[in-house]
Amino acid sequence: MAKKRATSGRRAKSPAWTRKSGKNKEGGLNEKGRRSYERANPGSDLKPPVSRAQAKKSKKAAKRRKKFCARMQGMKEKLTSSKTAKDPNSRINKALRKWDCG
């Protein structure tokens, strides 16, 4: 008869960026999610979204926003179902709204 191992009753949690606690309800990751992703992927440097107002203040931010919007629009068209593309609560549409794309 095999003995059962004693556990503390807690299971290991997955990183915050994969769970609800690390995601922003308006789209993208919140600060906790970005930090947990950076811990899991050393060398990465995730930054918060850039809105139109922020892009007006910095050329670098405007360039980053323009590239993100172009990339995500392409993903929305090619990689999502028509149902997801039309759903205002899908993660991709929330992210596009957060970045003021479209």
C-alpha cells in the first residue's frame, strides 16, 4: 500500500498573466500581469498601452502605438473567427479599444 504524501493543501498557482488577476478588464495586462510575465520570461520588457493622447506627447510612443494597431488589426482579421471579431467583449477588441485603434 502506497503512502500518501502530505501536502499543505495549496496548489501551485499559474503566473498572474495567464489568470484573471493579471488581466485588465478593459483589455491587455495590468501591472501585476506584466510583472509576472517578465519574471517568467527574463529579458522581456512589457510596457503599458499607449493611447492617442499619450502618443501626441511622444514620437516614440506614437510609433509604438501605430505598429501595435497595425499588428493587432491583422491578427483580428486573420486569426479570429467572425464571431470573435464582432464580439465587443473579446480580448482582442478590448485591447484595440485600450490602445485607441480604429
